[in-house]
Amino acid sequence: EHFLIIMAGGIGTRFWPISRSSNPKQFHDVLGVGKTMLQQTAERYAGIIPQENIYVVTSEEFADLVQTQLPYLKSDQILKEPQRRNTAPCIAYAAYKIGKKHPNATLVVAPADHVILKEEIFRTKISLAIETAQGNSLVTLGILPTRPDTGYGYIQFQTGDQEAKTVKTFTEKPHLELAQAFLESGDYVWNAGIFVFTIPTFKRELEKNLSRLAEQFDEGESVYYTSEENDFIRKVYAVCKSISVDNGIMEKAQDVKVILADIGWSDLGTWKSMYEIHEKDVNQNVITGNVLTYDSQHCIIRTPSSKLVVIQGLNNFIVAEHDNALMICPKDQEQEVKKFVEAATNLD
Ligand code: GDD
Ligand code: MG
């Protein structure tokens, strides 16, 4: 049996002020398509994974949002984390919980905040990944890199004809020179952040590489799916290690496979990446809201529909308003967003 684990506990701060720690981007309709990123993520697996096998792992404070956006989920399918501990504990929790009832299930683990434009190809690749995972490998999807981005994991694969390629090395978020060298070498792809494995394979790797986490979640065997689960999880999360699955497992694991996937993937990490794939008007503006623009080009404007916004003579800017915050920032200075988030947190 196959299960989907959606990781939806991140806070996506680079998308400030739309994405706030109180309401991060996975719960927004970032692309203006009428569905939030979380809803799109869940729907992408229709026909492969039944709704009763979709689990979402998120912060306690977002559980109601998840329930509202995916009303068909039963409360057992929303895993509530009392703290953010990064992705290794998040996956471990889901694997040990689901493993109680379905010890040999296959898990597809996916981030809640990605865009995949070529859905048909994507489903073919996921089906192949599920099949490949039956051979006890950790399976990933690889994206052809287009720039030396230091925000991704880099996967070096063994060249050859097979669709599921043997992984030689996995390097999470390399520094720039290394990323540059990987890009030039031609046998590296970006890690798309989607992982497929059977529960026994994941447990094997967790025990080998993060054995304390394995013990901590294994101790919950008798409480998963009972009224004691939340208390147990609070105690584990209070003390467990915070580490990503990429650093904690993927970099060290032996038996990893990668499937190259030309699926129109974007992790929508930044305003610019959103601009690139969003539909634009004749002036190359991306506009959501009640906005009149004159002599303005290449802007992203995202304002509440309740307010008329008029823009004159503005080029290459981001204008984004949400709740009590308004940001006006040149598009090529968006890396400064971190600074605003920090300042705003101190005011909140
Ligand atoms: N439940 C839960 N709890 N989810 C979390 C937590 C947590 O503590 N931390 C992060 N997430 C969710 C995020 O919401 C996101 O959907 C996903 O897990 C991945 O976390 P990110 O923090 O966005 O990771 P990243 O983008 O830096 O790196 C990962 O993705 C890249 C592709 O976008 C890595 O897997 C890289 O190797 C990969 O290239
Ligand atoms: Mg990410």
C-alpha cells in the first residue's frame, strides 16, 4: 500500500509579507490558480494515492488550516508537531505512526510548497519511483540544474541507460564554488525534495544514521492512533534532534537511486522564481489584486482586492501587501527580505 506524507511545517520566510510565520506560503494560492500550494500538492497524486492515505505533518498551530484546506482528512491524518525540528523528525514521526498499522507500506514524502507543471510526466516518474523503492532503495527525483544555486541538494549519479540511476554522492546545500563545479561536471542533478521508500528501508537508514531518533519514535508504538499520541509527541519533540533528512540521511545512505524528471519543477523559493513561472500581462507584470498600472513593467504586485492600488512609472519592483505589512522592494534586491522579516518579527 502507498501513502503520501506532505511536509507542511516550514515557514517560507523569503516570501514575506505574503508568507508569514503565522500563515506560510504552502497555505496560499501563490500562483493565482484558485488552489493553495497544499491543495495542489495533494491533488497531484490523484490516481496514485487514495485520499485516506494522505498524511500531512505540520505545526500544531497550522492543523486547523490544513483541515480547512483538505476537508476530507480525518484527524489521524494530520500529524501535529509542537516544535519545528526540520524534516528528519517529521518523516520519522509519519513512518513510525503509519508503520504501526502498515509495516511494509511505501511512503512518498513531498514538500507542500512546490510547483510541478507537467503533471502527467510527474505521475509516470512517481509510479516508477514507487516501483524502484520496492528494491529497498531510497529513491529521489532529480532536476537538471540551470544555475549554481546553493539552496538545493546536489545528486551525482552513475551515467547509463537505466531510468533509476545509482547515486554516487549526495551533497546538501554546497557552497558556491562547489555548486559551480557540480553544474559544470554534467553528472549532477538537483534534489527535487521528494523521497520515496518503503517503511522498512527508511527505518533501516534512520537506525544507521540517526539512531537516537529511531529509538525515540519507536517508543511510541503503543500510543500511535490513540488519545495518548499528542502527549507522547510533545515529549519527544521537546528533546529530539533538529536535522534535515538531507543532512541526516541522504548524504550518508548507501543505497540511493535517482530518477531524472523533466516535470516543470520549481520550489517557488523566492519572489523571482514565482515571477518566472506566473502568467504575465502585456507589460510583463504579475498582478493580483485591484490594481491599475501605468507605464510600469516587470513588476510583481500583490495587494488585497479590497484596496484600489494605482502604480505609475514603476519598473522591476515587488509591491506586496498582506495583513498589517506592505513591502516595496526592487526585484533584484529581494535577498534583503530576510532583513525585513527579522525587523518585522521584533515588531509583531
Ligand atoms: N512538518 C514539517 N516540520 N515540515 C517541515 C519542517 C518541519 O520542521 N521543516 C521544513 N518542512 C517542510 C517545508 O515546509 C518544505 O515543504 C519541506 O519540508 C522542505 O523543507 P525546506 O526547509 O523548504 O527545505 P529546503 O528547500 O531548504 O531543501 C530541501 O528542498 C530542496 C528542493 O526544494 C532539500 O531536500 C534540498 O536537498 C532540495 O534540493
Ligand atoms: Mg524549500
